[in-house]
Amino acid sequence: MRYLLIILLVVGISPVRGQISLSLEKCREMALESSKKMSIATKQGEKAEFERKAYRANFLPKLSATGLYAYMQKKTSFTIDGGYLPTFITDANGNKVYNLYIDPATKLPVMGENGIPLAAQYAFMPDIELELGLRGVYSAGAMLEQPIYMGGKIRSAYRMATIGKEMSELNKRYTRAEVITEADEAYWQYLRVTELVVSAEKYKAVVNELVRNLTDAYEAGMASRNDLLKAQVKLNEAELMLQKAENGKALAGMNLCRVIGIDLYSKLQVCDSLRDDITPGVLNGQEGLQQRPEYNLLEKDVELKERQVALTRSDFLPELGVSASYGYSGGVSLNGQSADVASFTAMASVKIPIYHWGEGRGKIKAMKAEREMSQLKRDEMSEMMLLEIARARYNVEDAHTRVTLTRRSLSQAEENLTVSKNQYEVGMETVTNYMEAQAQWQKAWSDWIDAKAELRLSETRYLKATGRL
């Protein structure tokens, strides 16, 4: 008996424990945490930050190490031909002069057959045999490079990377607003169909009561078969309406679970209700474009095109850089003897473009045209955004007016239903008119629910349009 009570307690409380209590703010938080769009936007921001750091490194010197090892099995042999070489003597001033052969008769240099003056004496140089070995050649060194002036290319590239980082943050804000809007739409849609289920259940109960009364009256011979059949048809329609509402609630709940990142078949319990008034402060904020991430993205795109013009221009400006290196090499042998060498080298390089047949001018003008197109796009989209803000504000006002009118219609339909029921019970109203009053009451209730849901959604869209979501 004790175990049976424990089992019953567990079964009884398990549905309660399985329910997830939700509010609008909680749905937004869960949607932002589970959104794949937000994850992508975050990764894009991280990527942009890494690129900015990479471009910033171009301002600093670059240090690199080099190494080489080579092995050549065969040695290279070659011969420097020898021969007779002219000699030199010292003149009265102590300078070395060519030792010419002077003709005693003419006192002039004697010319050889090849037209070269002959020397008075010659020195004989024998052939020189050389053998070069490259078995185990190696070298190692370090190099330091520093750009001095690259035509503004490094600065422009770094600024473009910084703009890219800023654009990624704006895109994250835009994505956040999109995710929140999707969460709001799913949340208010779930509340809408939840209230529609309630209205469908009450409508079915009203029609079911009418069918029950007509059945009793028909069996007592006080109502016609035709009236009973009409009421039963309405009951069938009410049951179908209730089933559609329940299925709609199930689908809306699954969609809300998808948006907030939980199991699709989780049981939900909402804490809010569809109010029929405008949220205080919604229409009192600023309606400029400066708060909208879309507008700021367009501004950054124009600035990015400005930097691209400067980057294109830098390709046709002088470039100056310096480098220094220190290396150590060895392993080269000559006639069996080798010597290791350590050396320090410093270099400066400059590149000055002179003439490229108008290539630079054409590329720069093309980038300027692209910049102007970006400016025109920004101006066009600005007008569209201002129109969107105005439309969103009017939609909020229209939705609030619709809520007021549908609430009034519901009150009138309720009063009409009460009057029609009373008249029907005393025989002053036909069953057709009474059922029509029931249908009007149910439709007025559904319209009021739809109007309240639309008011909540129109507020979300207005906040998104003004950049305050």
C-alpha cells in the first residue's frame, strides 16, 4: 500500500514537474542563448577581431629565422688556364707602370701582332686546378624587416579591419533584434491560440447546452426535428473549431519550443496574458535612425568604401622599407680546405611607380564610383527606414483602436446573446436567430483575441523599427 501511494504521487506530480514556466523576458533570454543566428554573429565578431589584430601586426617589425642544409655527393673540378703575364716597373714617382718594350731606334713601344704593346719582360703563370666540394653545406641566420612607408596601405588595411569589427558588433545587434522579434511572435501567437481554445470551448459548451435543451424539447414534442438538426450541425462546427484551435495551440507551442531551444514536446505554462492596452512608454521614445543597427551598418559601409579608395591609391604610391640580417654559413670546401663565414647585412629598398598607362587612375575612379553608390544606397534606405518607422507607429495606433472596437463589439455581442437567449426561452426568438447570436458572439471574441495579439506584435515591430528592441 505504501509503494502504491508513492507511485501515485510520482505519477501525479510528474506532469507538473515537466511543465516549463515562461514569461516574455525568459523567452527572449532563452531564444538568444539557443539561437544559431546569434552564435554565427558572435563568431563573426570574433573573426573580425582576430583579423584586426592581424592587420595591426603589420605596423611592427617582423623577425624571421632562416636555415639551409645541402649535400652534393660529387665534387666540382675546373681549371684556370695559365700563361704569360706582362710585368710592371716603378717609375720615378713611385707608381707602378706597364713595363713596355721600347724600340731603341724609334724610342717608341713595339706593338704585337694583336695590336697590344709588347712587354719588356713576362711572368709565367701555370694552370690552376680547383676542386669545389658541397658536402654538408649549411647556413643559419635571422632577419628583421620593418616597413617605413607603404603609401598608406598598412594604415588603410588596419582601419578597414577596425571598421569590419565595428560592423560585426552592429550585425550582432541586428541579429539580436531579429531573434527577439521571432521569440515575441512565437510567444504572443501561443497566447493567442491558448485564448482561442478557451473561447472555442465556451462556444462549444453554449451550443452543446442548446442541443441538449432541444433534444429534451423534441422528445417532449415541443421542438421540431429541423431545429434540432440545425443545432447539431452547429455543434459539429463548434467541435471542429475546437479541434483546430487545440491543434493550433499544439503547433504554436512546438514553434515556441523551437525558438527558445527546448524539446518540441515540452509542456508550457505562460505567465502573461494578452492585455488590451498599449505598454507605457512604447510610443514615447526617439524615432531617429541613429539607434538602428541597419542604418549604422550603412554608415560603416560608406566609411569602408572610403578606406578602400585610399587602399587602392596606396598601390600606386612609393614604398620604402628596411631590413637587417645576420647569418652564419659553412661547409663549402675549396681544394679540400673550408672556412666558416659569419656576416651582418643591412638593406633599404624603395619602389617608386612611374607610369602604368592609367591603371591607377582607372582603379581609383572605379572605387570612388563604388563609394558613391554606397552613399546613394544609404540615402535610399534611410528614407525607407523613416517610412517603416512611421508605418510601425501607425500600426500600433491602429491595433489599439482595433482592440477597443473589438472589445466593444464583444460587449455588444454578449448583450445580444443574452437578449436572444431570453427571447428564445420565452418563444419570441427562433432557434436560427439564437444560433446566429451565438456565432456572432464567438466571432467577436475571436476578433478581440486577434486584435490583442496584433497589438503586442505591433509594439515589438515598432521597437525594432526604432532600434530600441
